[in-house]
Amino acid sequence: MSEQSFFITVLTVELMIPYSHSLKEKRREIQGLRDRIRQRFNASVAEVGYRDKWQRSIIAVCLVGNDKRRLEQDTTRIRTLCEEAVNVEISSVHQDWL
């Protein structure tokens, strides 16, 4: 069996949802963003922080692949997708390679 290399990256995005007035509104916005990321990039996405806050959230996006350049391009596109979300503002973005 030949040795194969692969890369794993985790993008952590802290979000503000300023127009949310309830957890239900917040979850609707986050769910829509999570679904778009999953469909376009075949990524694993989870809300990992501020789950009980109405106007804040942290999502983690995990991508796995054998082409590091492609993963870097995809994470840039994911950041852009988050920036283009209408009712969501980015507070911070952090990327880790595993």
C-alpha cells in the first residue's frame, strides 16, 4: 500500500447576527449559512460557540483534501460566502492546519 498525503484545515468563524431577536431567528440564519457552505464545498460545518446567545455564534468548517492549494482557495471562498451573508457580520476568522 502506497503512502498518500492529505491535508486537513479547520476554519473558525465568529459571527454577529445583529438583527436577531431570538434563538429561533439566530438558528435560521446560521442554518442557512451552514447549508450553503455544505452544498458548495462538501465541508463539515458545526456551530461550536455561543449556542445560547441570540446575536453571536461561532461556526467551525472542516475541509479535507490532497491538494493544499485547493483547500486554501476553498477557505477563501468560504470567507467570502460568510461576508456576503445579508444578516450576518464576521467578528473574526481563524484557520488551523492539522
